[in-house]
Amino acid sequence: MQWLFEHCSAKWALSSAKKHAWKGLSLFAVDGTSMRTFDSDDNRAEFGGWTAGAGGSDSVTPLVRLVAVVALHSHLLFKARFGPYATSSELGFASELIPTIPDHSLTILDSLYVSAALLLGIEAGGAERHWMTIAKKSTKSTTIERFGPGDELVQMTVSSEARAMDPKLPKHWRARAVTYQRPGCEPRVILTSLRDPSRYCAEELRELYHQRWEIELAYDEIKTELLDREPTLRSKTPLGVRQELWGILLAFNLVRLEMSRIADQIQLPPTRISFAASLTLIRDEWEWSAITRSPGAIPKHLRALEERIKRLVLPPRRSRRSYPRVARDFRRYPRKRTRDRNPGLK
């Protein structure tokens, strides 16, 4: 199942990213999420979970940590890595995925990935492999050159710890720093390897960064729509969990691939078609084809399915809406595991 996903998805996502390139660069995003697993002894021993501080309770179910590379304009998954939540890290999986990113691309990441080793690794790994991220509040830099208001070339120091782990890293590294502010939010700084202000204007970079949220929407489509708001994997063994998760990622890409093909026919971005409605129609068609339809009739019904999906066009997004993020702390309450609610469950 893993081989099938990796063999097909890389081809599909890369083709889509090239087709929807920005200034000759294929757009990708890297980010992580987690999936709940069935609360069996084997799964908890293999995957673990998070713990709410010293003396705190553990997570309700075992968790799998997942990191993926996603083609932004189509939500097609390009590559993925996952493993035990307790012993793996987003940065570790991201480091494994970085070498797979193709040339002539731009990868957008959040502030977790502000790491000289990781970001310089993107640049050094091929031709025109660029990156864009958001600076942490603790990020310190020195201005080298000013391109315009809120647009600078800056220099940062590589930590001694990072250089001890990788002696090939330089003592300093440079990036372009573009300041922006959304209504109701504090000013933030975008860091990027797109250092040429004549080719990449600051305002375009400010707008482009927010496409990073497409990967969050892709994860939401998997958890909320594909899994019917029940993002707990059914398998009771680690091997079954891995097989099930590769199957879920492949199924998601099959739906997104069909949506991308239909979007090309009607000359709209793939994200302008409703994923939830398309998924329902495709599921129904698969069930009918498996139960009642002869093989010779399937092509005709698939053409009819495409025509129905073409009508599922969403209105343009209101990109100017802004909702400041807030944090809610639920960790002060005791946690119940699945077996606590079902004492007879093994």
C-alpha cells in the first residue's frame, strides 16, 4: 500500500504543481498533524501519545504523527512520512521529506521549521529550490540591505548547537525579510530565499504566504470529510494502522485527482470545487458500480459523474477575512481513555 501511494501520488502531485506554477515555481507546503488510533495495548506500546506535563494524564488514544508535502493548488499529497507520536518529531520527518522536493519549486512552512539546517538544505538540494516561512518572535537578525518599506535582506547567526550537529553549516545565513500585518493581528515577518526584489515583489510574497493554509484545509478534508468526523483509525495492531493510513492517503488523492481533472476541463482552480460534495458523489458511484453495473457501462456512468461534479463550483473565497488565532487550554481537566469509558474493551 505504501509503494502504491508513493508511486502514484508523486506523479499526480508533481504534474499538478507544475501545471499551477507561480512564476515558474511549483508550490508546495510542508506541515504536520496527528491521527488517533484504536486504544489497544499494541498500538499504545508502538505509537504512544502526548502527556500533559509532569504528573499529567496521557492522551485519550495512541497517536500517529504525520508530516506531508502537499501541492498547494490541488491539495494532492506529494510525499508523506508517519510514525510513533511519542518518539518522532515533525522536524525529523520533514528532514526526510526535504530531499524529495523537486527543482524549480517553492515550499511554504510555518514557524516550527525555522531551522538553518532544514531551510538551507532545501536551497542546496537542487536548482531553484526555494522556501518561505514565518519568523519566530525569538528570531534575531541584522539588516544587510533595505529594498523598501518592510522589505529587507537580513543575516542570522547559525547556533553553535546546529553547527555541532552539522559542521558543514555556515556561521551565518541570509534571507529576505518581509513584514506584514493582518487586521487585528500583530506584525509578523516572512523569511524567504526569494531574495530578488525585482523578480518577486514584497506584496506578492505577503499574499503568497497565506497559501500555506491550503495544507491545513487538506488535513481537514481528510479528517472531517473522508473519515466522517471520526479520525480514529480502526486497526488494532501497528501493522494494520500503517496499512490503513496509507490507504486513507491514497483514497484522498484519488478523489482530489478526479476533482483536479474536472477543474481543468472547466478552467477553474481545483479548490473551487466542493470536496465534500464530490466525495459523496464518487462514493455513491463506486458503490453502484460494484453492486449493479456491468463493466461495459462504467465509462458512461463516469462521464455522467464528471458532469455532476462540474456543477459543484464554490464561490470565490473572501481572502480578506481575518480571524486572529487564540489558544484554549484543555489540559487542566482529567483525560478519559477509551477503555475508561468502556471497561469491557480489550
